[in-house]
Amino acid sequence: MGTDADLDASRPRRASDFPYRSELLANLSALILLWESPRFQGEILAKSGEAIDQPAHATLRHLLAWGPMRPSALADALGTGASYVSKIVRRLEANGWVERTTDPSDGRATLIALTADGEVAAHGVYALGDRMIAEVLDGWPEEDVQTYTDLTTRFAKDAIASGERMRERGLRPLDT
């Protein structure tokens, strides 16, 4: 039986749950919290009839996007520990979707890489994301979708560039 905290954790979040002064940041926080939730993703995958679980999907997605990774880097990307990554990798190896190779830059280190079948499976993960966004935007006029896409592209580019500057110097003081 679930607790109130479990039920609360599974509910969709609203921008009003986040006391930012920026409505944009509150909306982004609500969206990120919902879409990055392993529980939310797992429920969708199960109800969509997917044969593999959310951690496997996330692993395939990261490996296709970023290429072969050391297990420690994969654990960081997934926000988990090395032992859990080992379990995920063993399941993916059993399916023939990943393989362990030697890191050419350090022969003592191991890389986790997609196999050809793993690339096909990973592209399937991205296809699910495409289905998800298509469902969200169903009914939107094409010009609204294009405008939103253009603005999101600009926002992402500026946020990434700004993020790099913040990593170097921290945040500027807030003008109040």
C-alpha cells in the first residue's frame, strides 16, 4: 500500500509548486520534474507495451547521444551508482545491445558501447520520445509548433552558452 508521499510523488507537478519569480523557470521545473521522473517514464513504458524498463531506455538514450562511456560516467549521467549501472549493463549485454570494450585512451579502463542491435534499440527509444511530443502537440496549429520550436532552439542555445559561463564564474548578482 502506497503512502501519501508516494501518491504525492507520482502526481503531475504544476508550475505553482515552485516559488520562483520567473514563470518560465517554474514551468520548466514542472516539466523537467515530470518528464525526467523514472516512475513517470516507467508507467508510460509499461502501458505502451515496451519490453524493456526505464533504466535500460535511459542507458540506451545516453549511449546513442554521447557514444561509448566509462561505467562511472554512465552512472553520473543516470544519477546512480556503479553497482546499479553494472546490473543495467548486464541486462543490456544479455539482449545483445551493449558490449564492453577497452578504452583506447587508457587500456586499463572499460567503455560501454552500443552494438549494431543496440543502436536500433536506442533509435526506438528516441522514436518513443517523438511519439510523446507528438501527443503533447496534437491539435496545435503548425505555425505555433514552428514558433515554439524556434524559440526553444534559441533558448537552448543561449542556456547552454550561459551555462558554460556560469561554470567558469558562478552566477551574477541578481538585480532586484
